[in-house]
Amino acid sequence: AIRLDPTDHDSLPLYHAGQILTYQGKHEEAVQYLHKAVTGFFSPLTIREEEIWHDYALSLWFVQKPQDAILNFQKALAINPGFTKAMNNQACAAAYGALSGALPREYLQHGLQVLEQALALDQENTLYWRNAVALLNFAGDTQAA
């Protein structure tokens, strides 16, 4: 399908190629396809646009571009403010980025606040709770964890 649209305007095949490459661990290549996907044309009948922005952000995280990742998680959330998957991953990118020294320390608090928002919207999600405990432990706040 990608060869049928040499202008790369149809986001769906580019998005799927980026997803496959991400699952295969080929993150640099995935970023290229997902970047084309977020700059192409979306059809709300076939894909939720925020998913494409989310996966692009995730790929940017895997290629050590944490600030760009956070920016694109925010774009996904601008489209769908209740998209808890993007909140969770933005929170992890921000907090872990701060804890690892890849981002300024103030990103830690931002990440924890975003994760708190995700948990408020989806209190049953054990992954989000697990991430909150892990980040709080890494941050040294064992009491809150």
C-alpha cells in the first residue's frame, strides 16, 4: 500500500509499518514511518489520530529523544484529553527521563502529576498503578509508593 501512494499522504499504511517496526525493535526506522504518518492525511473511519501521535511519541522515546516524545504525547492528548494510554506513557517518559538525567529534574513532578490524572480516569488499570509505584520508588518516595 505504501508503494501505491508515493506521496505518503495516506497515514494508515505508514502507521502500520511504523507499528510493525516498533514491535521488531527497529526504532530508528519506525520513527521515519511514523513521522510520515503524523504529517499525512487521517481518516477517522479507519484510525484514531491520537493513536498515531502516541506511537510516534513512543518511537521517539526509544531513540533517546525524550523531549520530542513528550511533545508528541501532548499532541495525542490535545486530540483526545481522556486518552489515558498517552497520559501514562507521557508520565513515564517525563519522570524516568528526569530520574535518569535525560531531562531536567522538574519533569519528574510533571510526570507524576500526569500519571495521577491517568489514574483518576482509569482507577482499575494495574499497569498505571504499577508505574506509579515504580516511579515513586525510583524518586525515593517510598512512603507514597
